[in-house]
Amino acid sequence: MQNDALLRVLFIGDIVGRQGRKAVQRILPGLKQEFQIDLTIANCENAAGGFGLTKKLADELTEAGIDVMTSGNHIWDRREIVPYLDSLPNVLRPLNYPPGVPGRGRAIYEVTGGRRICVVNLMGRVFMRAIDCPFRTIDTLLNQIENMCTIVDMHAEATSEKIAMGWYLDGRVSAVLGSHTHVQTADERILPGGTAYITDAGMTGPFDSVIGIEKKAIIERFLTGIPSRFDAATQDVRFCGVVVSIDTTTSRALEIVRLQRSVNPEGD
């Protein structure tokens, strides 16, 4: 029997390239049924060949069953998506970009039974391009919205910044889920105030790679320092993410389950 007070959210780690998209298409329907998922969120800033997102691919991922697409610094890599950011309600860019930047950094979605959930996209500043403070930005937002279940995609390079955000928002949001580094961490937990946390949900894409990119080009860059073309890899495809169960009467997380599954995108 469905528990109307329980909300289950699937957060998919950064989808990389064609193989990552195909992995989602192949495994997502079964996962949604297995975990009785109410809302599916995925970081999609690397869905287009490992860099950026296009309108066509956003439509493809929506058709595959993704309800909300978060992003980060690579959302701007494919300039053709920019004119659509204001009109695509399920595609988010980091909320802490300065005023006037196209797109939106948070949105409220309705799920089964009329329940509402706020999804927020933030980006860190350590070892990344300096934008507005994510801590003060989320403070402003939480002062504006009514009390509801809230999921934060904290897209950042430094583990310390992600962990700090988790503690800062403990008891104030339902989950703080890290993205960007493409390496799944094993520190999933429910913080004392009831906030689900993981430093990085991982990558959905080819693991025979350097964070999703063909190994040879990356190694050559490290050896020589000379820029070269980067292409998404294709082998050892895995699906990474977490499932968070939330009590909608309190907006507190009850459980976070880490997922990593091998996928053959081409068939059985």
C-alpha cells in the first residue's frame, strides 16, 4: 500500500554522453518501479558528448523519465541551450549566478497526491569560477518559500564546501546531494536534523575513462599541458545515484540509499 506521507526521490549522478543517456533509458523504468519513485532528478550538464546540454537532449531525457534536470558550470558549454533556459521548466542552472543570467535555479514541482517539492541547484566557489555565495543565496530562498520538502543539488569541486553546505542546511532542507566530481562517495547518511546527505552521487556513464572522458587525451594533457580534444568514453557503463525517502509531514529524510549498477546500454 502506498504511504501518502512518504516521498521517494531518485537523484541520478552526472549523466555523461551518449552512453550515459542510453543507460538511463535502459535502467530507469525498472528502478522507478523497484523503489516506487515519485520524482526523478538528474544532473545533466555533461549529457551532450560529455560537455553541456541541448534542447533536443533535454527533450530526450524528459521522455526517458527524468522529471527535473539540474546542472552546473558546464550548462553553458552548448550555447544553443541558452535561449531555451527561460522556457524549460524542468531544466535548472545554479541559483547563485548573478541576477539577469538566463534560466532559473529553483522550481517547485507537484507529484502524486498533490504533494509539492522544491528542487534547488547551487554551485560552489572553491576551485571554480567565482559567482555569488551559495550559502547566502540559499538563505534568501529559504526565507521566501513556505515550509516544504526541498532537495539541493550542491554542484561543487571541493568536498569541504559540499560537507559544509550539508551541515549548514541540516534540518532546513530534506537533502543536500553533491554532484560535479563524477566519483561516487561512500558517505551517505542522515544528518542529526533530518537532512539526507552525500558528498557526490557519482557518474552515470563510462567508467573505463577519466571521469567519463577517453583516457588517452586526458593523460596526454597531464603529460604535456597541451590542450586537445576531449571525447566521451564508451566502455564499462554504470548508473550511479541515490534514493532518498522523505516524510512529507516533517520534510525530514528517513533514508538514503546509494546506487551503483552496471548497465549494458546496447541490450542484454
